[in-house]
Amino acid sequence: MSYLDQEGVSGIFLSEIIIQATPGYASWELVKKNIQHSGETRLIWAVFYEAVGYLLKHYQEHVCNAAVKREIKDVEDWINNNDDAWPFSFINICRNLGLDPDYVRSGIARKKRVLSGLVPH
């Protein structure tokens, strides 16, 4: 499966978050075209997709074991960190993909509430 496929709940919700957080893009196809532009962009996208897709998947599955909870906390800490000194920080990844980091964060938080059953769809 490609990182740009929308398979499964995580992929569908991820594409929805991305489209809403990307100024100037009206469709997932346009976002995919931009991401496929260069090898660096594909690598950055893969890191972003793995982290955010991981969260969305586990929010939906309501996993309760300690190891997964630690991993979820690590990813959430990475997403909420505003340090941009590291090339693969969440802030830098969003900027390189043309995404608004705060909007992506709010989209993830919203999906967490929905997938966790805390609010109605």
C-alpha cells in the first residue's frame, strides 16, 4: 500500500485533515500530486503519515496496553512540540508539506474525540 492511498479509516481521516489544513488545495488528488513532486517530499510525507496514521489507528482501536500507550504519548508529544531545530520536527514537516501545524493538531484532536467515542460524528 502506498503512503498516498486512502485505504482504511486512518487514511480517510488523514486525507480529510490534510485537505482542510492545506491552503489552496481543493482535493486529495492535488495534495497527492504535490507530495509526489520529489523524493524529499515523499520521505517527509512518509514520516508524517506514519505518525499521524498510527495515532488515528490506535484512537479508533481503543488499545489499552502499556507499550502502545507509551508510543501514543511519544507521538502526541512530537506533534505538540513547537521546537523547529530538528529537520524532522512536526513543525518543520508540516511547513515542508505546506500544512498549517496548528490546524493539523486541531484536526487530530477532533478525530481523537470522534474515534474515541467522546463526541458524535
